[in-house]
Amino acid sequence: MSNRVEAAQKSAENIFGAVHGPLMPKVICDHGEGIYLFDQNGKRYIDFSGGPHVVSIGHGNKRVKDAMLQQMDKVSFFFRGFWLNEPLMALAERVIKVSPPNLTMCQFCNSGSEANETAIKLAHQYHIEKGEPEKHMVISRWQSYHGMTLGALSVSGHSLRRNKFGLLLHQWPKIGSPLCYRCPYDLNYPSCKIKCAQALDEIINQVGPQYVSAFIAEPIGGAGTACMVPVPEYYPMIREICDKHDVLFIDDEIICGFGRTGKWFGIEHWGVKADIITSAKGMTGGYTPMAVVIIDQKIGEVFTRKGAAFIHGFTMEGNPVSATAGLTVLDIIEKEGLVERAAKLEEHFFMRGREKLAHHPTVGDIRGKGLLMGIELVKDKQTKEPFDPALRAANRFQQIAMEKGCMGYPTTGVDNGIRGDTFLVSPPFIITEDEIDTAFDMLDEAFTDFEKEFC
Ligand SMILES: Cc1ncc(COP(=O)(O)O)c(C=O)c1O
């Protein structure tokens, strides 16, 4: 091991929460360029997971760097309570322009968790201002992930991430996920009559609609369900149920928003309206931490009518340097047609992914949309039995893939919240078909090596 790596690993011990023990990284990320990351020895890796799911326009974009520096030359920070913030106004206008037409306002924050925290509070205050202060519960799905802060974790159905903090969380009800590969209701589509959507109506009736504020869901699954794509009937049914009970639909597009699935927002694949969209990762492409909550006009109008302010905000929210980064990234996404590019690449991405990987005995399922793919790793392809969680199969696969030069994101818990290994890939939108082929060749080899250890 090089001195530089040893020194970095030693200093990493000063960072609480860093990955220690067998999962401690063994390479330094030295720099990035386009779809590639380079380590301390100059070895090149395809950033095939983009972050996870962050890097939209690629690494090292000079336009973004120059715009941020120019803004820093002027001013890096001022408090939002005292000054109008021009880059932020421009960013808000841009976000609204590409958002579904019913969403006409936005509030910015610094992470996906903060955005969902904001949405949960906003939904409740909306009902308070409307004269229904008891509507407070947010219903969500098992195997979902909405963030690490206490409100966002309360609505996350990710058992591994929740369990140690159970006493701190709201124990709000959750329904099964629309994951056909592992249907939580043991049914088959279409004879199931979309039981996973009907479950929302049942649970709202059981707990009492007068207590339910919102339903939150990722349009296409993330860490918990590895890019699960619900059937076409699912979101129209969810929308109808929400309307029937005056429950807001919070659409968590932290991953899917701003082009990842081949449309500006994932929910557009179902042609369904959300009342609140939260988004983050690809919006600034990793150039700065930033997230957004985009809000239906009817919500804004209730606050305006009451003359009420939303009692919520963060010191750093919408700071001018982050706003400039967001604005430039969105400009690049729009001008270079990167959403359309993600949509166009989908066919090749999934065709090549299936061709190279589906034959492997440990690949149970490949699913997703646009440039967002989940690969489920199984011990037994016929029975779908997952690996023993103690083996950390997804983490081991990630290490092997990285040795081959391909980055991907390992997750666990898809089966019952505790078991089930998955590997997510979501490359920058600027990737070419040839680069996709190279990455899947690397993953093909990685599965061959993985199976020597695990089969
Ligand atoms: C769907 C979804 N929501 C929320 C979050 C939380 O975002 P952050 O890690 O920026 O707090 C994530 C993070 O991966 C996510 O995938």
C-alpha cells in the first residue's frame, strides 16, 4: 500500500461515521473528468453509478467551475432574510419552467433528507392553515428510502437504516412496495388488481383520513427496491386515492429528478400530478450540495390567503454559489439535450446490461428506467433466495467491480428490509454507447469472479 494511501487511511480515523474495518476504502479519489474518476496511481474508473445517482453532466465541467468562481468573486454568502438573491431567483424560474405545470413555487435546501423533512412539515402546515390541524401522518412504503434525518427516516421503510433509532421515529403506517419481482402481497400482475395501490386506501380508512396529511413515494425505487418500476396503473390509482381523502402526494425525486429516467421528473412516465416534488442529486450534479422542494400552486395559495409564512428554513439554503452551480448545471442539461439523451440511451443501456449480465447464475433481476438500473444478486435464481446478509455479497461485488475499473452502488434490504443484495448503476448522462459497453464488459467479468467466491 502506498504511503499516501496509508496516511489517508490513518487520518480517516478522525472522521466519525467513516467506513472503518474491512469496508475502509483502499484508494484515494484524486480527480475526475467526464465520466471517469482517477485514483492516486492514475488508474481510471468509469463512474458508472455517478455518485450514487448524483453526477449528471460529468466531472470537471469548466463552465460550472467558472460560473461558481465568478459568483465567489462577487459574493459567496449573504443571509436570505435581508437580501434578494439573483442567482436563486433565476434558478427557481428555471426549475419551475421544467417542472409539471401545477408546481409553481420552490424552496431550496441542502440535501435530499432536508427536502423530505421540509415536505413533511409543509404538508402538515398546509392542512393546519386549511383548518384541519389533525392531518399530520405521512404514509409511505416498506423498502423505501427518504433520508437519514428523523422525519425523513420515519417515512423510510428501510429496516436496516431505521432499526437502531426506532424509539426516535414516528411510527406511521407503511404499505407494501409495488415490486413485482418480490410482491409483498404474494400476487401476480395483472390478476393482483394492483393490491399494492389499493393498500393505501385501506390504510387511510383504517387510521382515519382526518389524521393523514400525505403519502410519500419515490416514483422509481432507489436504494430500498433497486430501481423498481411500478406498473402503469399504480400512480393513477394512488393519485385518485389521495384526492379522495384530501391527502397530499409527495413525490420523492431526489434520484429521479432532472433527467435521470429520461424525463425531467420520473412521475411524468405515469402522467400523474404530484402536489410536492422533492429533488436533489442530479440538479447540481455534485458540484455543490443542494436540494429543492417544488410546490403546487394550491398549497401556496392557502398560505397566501391566510397571510401565513411557512415556519421553516435553513441558514445555508439557496446560497448564491450553490444557486449558480444549480443554474449552470440545469442550463447545460437543457442546452445539451441531456434529458433526451438519457431517454435515447435507455434502450442500449438495458439491452447491453441484460445481454452481458442476465445469464449469470447470481443475477436475479435487472430493472429500471432511463439511465437508472438495479441489478438484484441472488443465491438461487429459481427460488429468488437472497444471500446470507453476513456475507455482505453486494459490498463484495462492489469491491470486485471497482478492481475491474467500474463504479457501482451496493445496497441491501430489498427482500424483507434485512436481506437481499442489489447493485445500482446510473452513469452520467454524457456517457456514450461504447463506454456503456465497456462498463458492462467489466461488470460481466466482475460477476464471473464474484461467482467463483459465492457459488
Ligand atoms: C430517494 C431518496 N430520497 C432521499 C435521499 C436522501 O438524500 P441525502 O442523502 O441527500 O440526504 C436519498 C439518498 O440517497 C434518496 O435516494
